Amino acid sequence: MAKHGGYPGGMIPGNYSNLMKQAQRMQRQMEEQQAALEQKEFTASAGGGAVTVVVTGKHELKSVKIQPDVVDPEDVEMLEDLIMAAVNEALHQVESAQGENLDKLTGGMSGLGLNGLF
């Protein structure tokens, strides 16, 4: 008696091979895009430009610029909040760029929960 299908495991060899090649190509493209993203810088500011930060694609804070007139020894909390807001905005830009790269590679299927797979 014959088993299910004509190929072991029920896979069609040509399709499996093509699928593996596509997955390898996608992984290589993702690695290239991630390397390019890590070289980019993302700038954000808060308080109308009172605080400006630059973050790399590696999520590293590269620089912080503070306008002198924002420094008020009586209101350190405001300065802390401005710095935090600017850094968070720059990090959101990095995350957004990563998501856009993933969407390009997956044809918009990243919204299906594939992010953890790649």
C-alpha cells in the first residue's frame, strides 16, 4: 500500500527549495537593512528646540544639546522632562524605521505577528 502523497513528508521538493531560498534571501536583506539602520542617526527635540538629542540606530544616545536659557536651577524637573521627551521621541523614530524596513521585506505582513520570527 502507498503512503500519503508521492514524496516523503508530503512536501514538494521544488517548492520547499524555493521557500528556503526566499527565506535566506529575506534574512540576508534584513541583516543588510539592520546594518544600514545602525549607521543612521535620528534627531528629536522638545520644548520648541530647547532640548535636542541625537540617537543612533543602535539605540545609543549620541548627543544632547540644551539651550542655555532652559537651564533654571529652580526648575530642574522641567529640564529632565524635556530631555526625556526628546530621547523617547528619537527612540520612537528608530523603532518606526525598523518597522518600515520589516514591512518592506515582508510585504506588509509584519502586522500579522511575524516580527518575532525575523
